[in-house]
Amino acid sequence: MQTMAAVQKQKRIGSVQFLPVNLFASVMGISGLSLAWRQASKLFGTSPAIADIIGVVAVLVFVALSIGYVSKWVLYPQKVKEEFAHPILGNFFGTITISILLLSSVIGTYSQISGQVIWIIGTVLTLALSFVIISRLLNGNHDPGNAVPALLIPVVGTINIAVTGGTMPFSWAHEINLLSLAIGGFIAIVFVSLILSRMIHQAPLPEGLTPSMLILIAPFEVGFLGYTNFEQRIDPFASILFYFGLFLFIILFFKVFKKSIPFGASWWTVGFPMAALSNASIKYAMFVHSWLLIAISAAILALVSIVLIVIFIRTIKMLFKGSLLSA
């Protein structure tokens, strides 16, 4: 029987039934930041220990969230079913599979075999989820108002297969990476057009979804990383992807980072797009050897690091106040 103190603590922290799936976006952001600092050690000579520490945090957060969400699935299966069936929230299940892919790169630094196994698991789950989501969309009768940036996560997220598996030694990896780029690339063209049309011609996004606007830069920066990892070179097409993503980020930054936007779990959606931009800018700066691009990459890395630290601290505060896991 629970003690009174345990019951009070549970009430204070909240219930696992209200654990939002979009919190897995935190793992994406933190993992991406770890990979960015790993790249920064090559460009700026920073200590690899920074990337190591951030990587450990990413793994621990993923484990904690996985335990929590599996508990929610077991104890409140209807809640998970409703979340998956939701036309907007259902897209955030892609944050789980993408997190696994990114962790394969983080862990692969220390254990190549472990990284490869995790990448295979992430690849299978990401492709399966993209199949389910596209099949569901093609059933028709969907509200055009639901064409929000989160729509990009589960399907365009397949590009992350090539981002994290561009150098996999398997004979079949080349074709899988090509498949992932094909799916994510062509769907991105369609979905970005739908989302921009909705944002231009319909009412502004609700405040709770405003941070997710930064997801719009992901197809370009993740596309840059996936394409260059696959091709093992940076060509003019890759440069175009990088620069448009950077241009779009500058526009969206001033629309997202406003004091009027309330803080919530949805703020984690800014993490991975910014981390992807940081990785792309560092990679491009090393290719171009321009002092201006090196300065830009340093500024972006500093910015995303500060943003994620602030979001992490505020999320912990929300957890212990009881507002993170409450209705």
C-alpha cells in the first residue's frame, strides 16, 4: 500500500498517462547537439569530452522516456492509441524512431557494433512508420488545417537513415540509404508545399505549435547532411540545400522565439532542427574554409547549446511542479 508521502509525491509530479510522445524530441535535440560538438572538436579544437557528456545525457533521457512511455502503453493503452491516431500528435511518434537513429551515431563512437545494431533497428522502425503514416494519409478526408510542420517528422525523417548510416559497411546499406533519401526527399517537396500553403492562406498556427515551425528547416539541413554523407562530397546542390535552410531559419527564428509564446514540451521541437543546422554549418565551414562561415557555425553552435540548456532546465522545473505530466 502506498504511503501518504508517496501519494503526495505522485500527485505533485503527475501521472505517466499524461507523458507526451513529443518529449522524445528532446533526445533528438540532445543527440544532435552531441554530434555537433563532436564535429566542433575537428573545426575549433574543442574537447571531445563535451560531446561525450552530452551524448550520455541523450542516452539517459532516452532510457527514462522509454521506460515512462512503455509504462503508459501498458497501463493506459487507450491513451497511446488515441495519441497515435491523432492527426497531429501521431506524427510525433517519428521522434522515437529518429532518436534511435541518432543514438546509433552517438553510441557508435564508442562501440561500432552497437552503433550498427541500433542503426538497423532504427532504420526498420523508421521505414515501417513512414509506410503506416503515408498509408493513413492516403485514406483521404483529412483536414487541410492539420498540414502543420510536425507532418514532416515521421516520413521526411527517413533522411536521417542516410545521415546516420552513410558509412555503414553492409553491402545493402547503399541501397537502403538511397531508398531513405528518395522517400524523404520527394515527400519533403510535397509536404513543405502543403505546410507553407496552409501557413500562408489559413489562420496562424496555435501558440502551442508555434515552436514546431523550425521543423521546416529540417528537410534542407538534414537533406544536406544525408546527401553529403551518401555522396561523400559537397556539390552545388548540397550548398543550395544548406543556404536555403539557413535563410529559412533566420526568418522563422524571429517568429518562434518570442516572449508571448508560452513554454511547454512542444519547445523541444526546436532542438533537432537547430542541431541539424549546426552540424550542417560546421561541415560546410570545414569544406569552404571561409572565416565568415566558421564564425556563423560557431554562433549557431553556441545558440543551440544555450537554447537546449534553457529548455532542459525549464522542463525539469515543469516536471517537479507537476505541470509536465498533468492533463
